[in-house]
Amino acid sequence: SLRIAVFASGNGSNFQAIADAVQAGKLDVSIELLVCDKPQAPVVARAERAGVEAFVFKPKDYASREAYEQEILQKLRDKQVDLVVLAGYMRIITSVLVEPYEGKMINIHPSMLPSFPGVNAIGQALQYGVKVTGVTVHFVDGGLDSGPIIAQRAVDILPGDTEESVAARIHAVEQELYPQVIEWIAAGKVSIEGRHVVID
Ligand code: GAR
């Protein structure tokens, strides 16, 4: 079955949803590695509980982004990872990883791309005053949240909403959508045709 690595920087609710789906037999992949750039992040303990090996590093211990990415790339190769799943990994990724994993690296972003790329997408949407935002899963290319889109789900913004209340609804949608998309990829249903992603 498909061998995946999950990259995360924070709470890890998406990591947990993926691990739970695997555990429940709903998702036929093996999680070979968690990659995390924040030693104190809750996702590290989640990986430990799930029995998933973690590579945890401090970017400051390295001379450059490329230097730690070379080390990550070696680990991905050692583990024969087929698919890299970015799940709240809050760092820019360079060509060191993007090129070898072109078409094999996906990201989840808490907005309806191409609206509100980058950090704090939920805050950006609230501040703009949109009535509908959402969740996007896309392949990663060299740009900022710019690769071919695999799936999107809408989330309404309601009167009285705060960043916290919108985030709660977004996270619930993410935790359903991300394992679903990974299952489509694992089943060979997803192909890239230029800008467009086809799902059969
Ligand atoms: C998720 O909402 C994800 O969409 C977002 O970070 C959160 C991580 O939550 N990603 C980005 O903003 C990427 N630019 P989690 O750690 O609980 O999975």
C-alpha cells in the first residue's frame, strides 16, 4: 500500500484524522514518518501515541532551508515514501523537496484557493468579509499555495462568527476531506493534466 509521510508544525488534528482513518481500516496507506519543525508541537505526542516514527528538527540548527530539506529528503528516500502530505506545516518548501516529489506532494489550506493564500487564511477571510470560505486540497508546486487543485469544500461564514468559530467548522471539514483525498490517491483515482486534476 501507499507509503506516506505527514509534515506538520502544530496541533496535528489533521495528522490525527489520517492516523485514525488508517487505524480504523478506512484508509489503506502506511504512515512511515512524521516530519515536524517544532519540538514542542502537540503533533509530536500524537505521533508517539500512534506509533509513528518522527523526525523532529529545529530549523535554527541548520545553515539554511536547503540544508534541513536535504536531511528530510534522505529520510523520505530511506523510508521509500510515495506521497508527502502537508498538514499544517508552516514553512516554505524549496525545490530540494518540491522537485523530487512533484505530483507526489499535497497540501491542505483553510480557504477557497486562490483566495487567501499564505498565513492566517481564516483571519484574512473574516477580515475581507466574505460570506463563504472553505478548504482546499492541492498538489504542491513551486509557488505559495498555487498548485493544481484536487478538491474543495465550502464553509459558510455566519453572523457573529469569530476566528475560533470559523476555525472549528473548517477543521471539521478538513478532517473529513483530507483522509478522503488520500484514499482517492492511494486507489489510483487521481491524475494531473496540466492545471487540472481529474478524479475517476
Ligand atoms: C489546518 O487548518 C491547515 O489547513 C492549516 O493549518 C491547520 C493545521 O491544523 N494550514 C495552513 O494554514 C497552511 N498554510 P492541525 O495542526 O490541527 O492539523
